[in-house]
Amino acid sequence: MKSASGAGLSGKASVVYVLLLDEGVALSPKAIILKTKLHRQYVYNALHELQERRLITGIGGCKTIKYLAIS
């Protein structure tokens, strides 16, 4: 597994980012939670951090949003 913590990301954001990179497709927050086994709030915090750093993008609407890593 790749390491993203060298980019200055928090540990949980690194886990989420590496998952999104490895998957290569847009994932819903629920899918990210199930695959990483992280608590829901940690995943949402990580997604927010990754969006602020412009490492991921959100696709879709409010209820149907999925996230995709920008490599």
C-alpha cells in the first residue's frame, strides 16, 4: 500500500486518499466507510481535508455524491 502521510496528510486522510487512488473509481462515503473500517465522522473529516487540499473531487449531487482521487 502506498503512503500519503509524507504529503502532510493526517493518518485517516491518508488511508482514505490511498483507498481512492487504489480503487480508481468514484466511491460513495458509505463505500469508503465500509472499505476502510473507519468511523463515519473520521471519513467525513478526511474527505473535507482532502477536498481542501484539492486531492479529491466530488461527483454528483448532495445525496448521491461520490468521491474520486485526483492523481
